[in-house]
Amino acid sequence: MSLIKEIPEEVIFDIEMESYMRYNSRIANMYDWLGEIYTRKDIKEMEKARKDFEEQCKKDYLKGKRIYSEEDLQKIRESWNIK
């Protein structure tokens, strides 16, 4: 299901940035220790968790559980140079 068409670009961008901040360092660390502590399966599971997190955030937005005011959207545009 593609939720992206119904969600403003700023919201998608914010969700992706939140996901990146939450998961990227863990995934990078897993790659650093691949074969010693972590396996490719561990990495795939973490990447799936990241994707699931993003999808849940998008669903929450569409259900009104994740709310962005116009001021929030403007701050996102300014912070990340979105036009």
C-alpha cells in the first residue's frame, strides 16, 4: 500500500529523518561488526524494523495520531531547504 500520495512531502521527509536518526547508527555499527557479533540476518531485521517504523508513522499521520501544524511544516521546510 502506498501511503505516500496522501502525505505532504515535509511529513514524509520528517519521518524519514526521524527513522534515519533512530536506526542509522545501529545499522552502521552492525555492518562494522558483521561476522563477529552480527549476521546479515540481524542487519536485515534491523532494516525491516526501520521500514516498519516509517510505515507506522505514516499510518499514524493518516489516522490523525501524528499531527503537524503549518508552523511545524514551515520549520521542516526551512531546516531541510524544502521548497
